[in-house]
Amino acid sequence: MPVRMLGLGVRLAILLTFAVFFVAPVIWLLLAPTKSDQELITSSPFSFGDFHHVALAWRHLDAFSDHVFRRWIGNTLYYALSATAITLAVSVPAGYGLAIGRFPGRKLILSLTLVVMIMPAAALVLPIFLELDAMHLIGRSLSVILPFAFFPFGVYLAYIYYLTALPPELLDAARVDGAGEWRIWWQILLPIVRPSLAAVAIFTFVTSWNDFLWPSLMLHTPDGLTLPVGLAALQGFFSSDFRAIAAGVTMTVVPILLFFIAAQRYFVRGLAGAVKG
Amino acid sequence: VSSSAAIPHHVEATRKRGLHVPRGLPFVLPYLPFLIVFGIAPTVYALDLAVTDVGGGWVGYDNFVRTFHDFRFGPAFKHVLLYTAVWLAALMLFVVVLALLLHGRASRASSTFRFLYYLPGALAGSAAVLVWLFMLDPTVSPGSFFLHHVLGANIFAQSIAPGNLPYIFAMIAFWTGAGGWIVVMYGALNTIPPDLEEAARIDGASPLQIAVRLKLPLIRKWIAYMLILSFATGTQLFVEPEIVQHASFGLVPDTWSANQLAYQLAFRYADFNAAAAIAVDLLAIGLIGALVIVTRTGLFRTDD
């Protein structure tokens, strides 16, 4: 028994240590805007200041360039949600098709997907810029949404998910019963793999929300920027104001945190549960 | 292309009788335009740029030789490879260990831990770097004790000394990305039939033996996928050094990583051919890595 207890203790200690490492900076970030500059340096890092400072930091940030910060939030939300919707409609079925597929070119598509996934963005920037320019999209929201919506990572995620989570007997049984491929997909598979949809949705949304390179190249008016690009610009402007930056970072994080909490039932718990059931 | 021998006969028969369209293909079709426009075509164009000059004339591997002899080339690739090695080692070790530790815990505690680990994923990209700039600044950091005694840093500039950067970036990347992979691995572990684990336990296998001999081989595909992707994204490091460079008052060069060097060559010197050559170098490194991992783990096989 003592050996077992020891094992349990070590296990818990490791899990808790990592929990502190992952969570402490997030808590610090959420608390930072509540403090004055002085308190930020002198008081305990995990103490709570007061809401007055939050309001001040936010007003400082919000007043910048005629509420441009609010428009950045709206823009980022719009780009990320549109890209997520397109990715779900395109990538998840593609991953399924590649997992169950028996057609010539299947391995080629898989390989090419992998190749373009590891293709450095710096190399793709110019060609894609020229393509979008030829389509007269530069500066428009589609110039950001379309590259975001191409999400080979999601195709692979869905591919491996279907490959490992689907019992082949189930598909075979359905086929023997005469169900068409679309019906199998819609009535049998979609319910089973809903958690994988949640995973792809979260990854697309977060990647698009946080992306820096494309918006900074494609969008040229301050009004059209996204939060990460705007924030990086603010870092120079507010370099002496810790709290305004921390408040700005918090603003980019809070929507994602809310999204996580809303989706965690499907993702963190669901990805596990549904596979089992 | 695929091994039809492994398909049970009755399925084969059904397929031949009932279907005109190759199975699976219709699902893939909507994806193809995206793959071509945003993946294949730009890649081909970049490959073309790498072997031509400004006028479009063929120059062979001249661009590669030229960039290889650039004084920034060596350090940039060294930084990136060191960073990637540290990050991958951390990912492979800790993600697998933490997922295995979480698997088999009481489900509520386990789901809380997974959520906490995943939380920093909300801060990927520039937000994460900004947070860690605070964390590495001894004047405001909650870990100033650690910075002071382990890194010996009393001021911000010492924390982000060039020698520390590969490790710092590896830590930031681990901090933001590991939780997502832990969730994915945990999900993969749950696809293992409980009876299999039960049988091993009855045979007298210890939890450690079950983890190493039974669970680990079964999540091989996921580990492979994680490594391929992380290897590739690791060598493409861009945003983190870019932001640290802005914050470092010239201490960190704007060509610290290979991808930054390519970016600078393209957009400051308008030398797209040299930039493309470096991108192709990175692609080659990523491909070699991916090829080794794919062939060693059978990632593309559909029947196992």
C-alpha cells in the first residue's frame, strides 16, 4: 500500500506542478490591469488591486484613435468565425473522405496536404499575395478569410480521428444494409465525430484569431486590422504603460477563454467521452 | 494505390455492385480548390522562384549558394534547429507522460487538469509573447525569484540574453501548445478498448507496464502527427523572435530565425529569389523530418 500511495503522490505532484506552470501567467495577466504601476512592481504578483484601475486602463486603451480597438475586436471576430465555418464545411468531410477513401490519388492528396502544411509561410506569402491581387481581393476581408479557411491541419486532424476512432465493422455493416455513403456520413458518422468537429472548430478559430502574418500583409487600413496586429502596434505606442498593454492582451484572450469554456464540454471532455461511447 | 487485399470480400463485392463514384472522393472534392489555390500553386511558384533570378532566368542552385554564404544564414538555422530540438523533446516527453498520467485518473479531476493545461492555448501568437515578456521581466514577474536565482537575471535584458532565447521560445511554444496536444492524446488513449487494459491487468501487468507496452504503441500515430507538425512549425519560428526583437531595443537581430531572414530578404531587400531559396531549405528540412517519421510509424496506412 505505501508504494501505491507514494505513486499517487508523485503523480499528483507532477500534475499540480504543470498546472501551476500553465495557469500562473494567465492569472497574472488577468490581475495585472487591476493594479497601479506602483502596485504592479511592489505588491504580490497574485494580489487583486481594484476595478477602478481596470476601468482606467480600458478607457486609456479605448480612447486610442477613436475607439479603433473596438473595431479590431469586431474584425477579428468576423474573420475568425467566417474562416471556421468554411473550414468545418470543407476540412472535416475531406478528412473523412481520405480516411475511408479507396480512390487513385488519395495518397497524393495526403502527401501534398502534408507538404503544404510544412511549407514555410514566408515562401507562400508572395505567391498567395499575387493570387489574391489577381482576384482583386487585397485589402478586403476575403483576403484574410480565404487563407485562414485553408486549414490542412484540420483535414489531418479529421483524417486521423476517423482513422482511429471509427470501427470499420460499423461502416461495413451499414454498407451491407445498403446505406449510401452520404447517409452513412450524415446519420451514423456525424453524431459519433461531433467532438472532432469541435476540435477542428476550436483550432481553426484560435489559429485565425491569433494569426499575425496574413492580416499584417493583406490589410492596410488601421480600421481593418485584427487584434494581434493592432496590439503589436500598440506595444510601441503604449510601451511605458504596462497596464494598457495587459488590458489589451486580456481583451484578446477573454473571447477565446469564453469560447473554450463554452466548447470544453464538447472538446476537453467530449473528445474523450464520445470516442469511448 | 491502396491495398485492396485487406478489405473483407463482402465489402469488396458491395462496392463493386453499388457504387459508381470511388468511395470517399466526393467528400474530398470541395477541399481540392483550397489545396490547389492556397497550397500547391504557391508552393510550385516558390520552388520556381528559388531556381530563377529576378528576370525569371534559370540559375540552378545559385540562390542556394548565395544565401548559404550570407553571414546571417548559419546563426539563423542554428537558432531554429536548437529551438526545435528543445521544443520537440519537451513535447514528446511531457505531453505523453502527462496524457498517460491523466488517463486513468478520476474523470472529474482529469478533465479539470486538461482544461487548465489547455488554457494558455487561448494566448497563442503575439499575446503569449507579450505575456512572457512580462514574466521574464524581473521587476514585475511572479517568477522573479526563479529568474534571479536560476537564470541569474536582474534586469529584463539579461533574461532575454541571446543565448537564452532558443530555450525561452521553446518554453513559450510548449506553454501555449502542449495543452492542446495533451487533450488530443488523451482522446486517443480513450479509443483503446477497456477490455484490453483489463486483460493486461488480470495478467498481472503494473500500471507502468500497461502505459509503456500497451497504451504507448496504440497512440503512435498521434505522436507521429504531433512531431511532424511541430517539427515543421518549429523550423518556421517567426512571430516570437519578431516581437522580442521589437522589445529588445536592438539586442536581438531581426534575422534571428531562418523564417525572419527569408522575410527580411523578401520585404526589405526585395530579393524574393533568395527568400524562396531559404524557404525551400526549410521545406527540405521539414520534409526529411516528416518522411522519417511517416515511414517509421506507418502514418498513411489505412488498415491497422
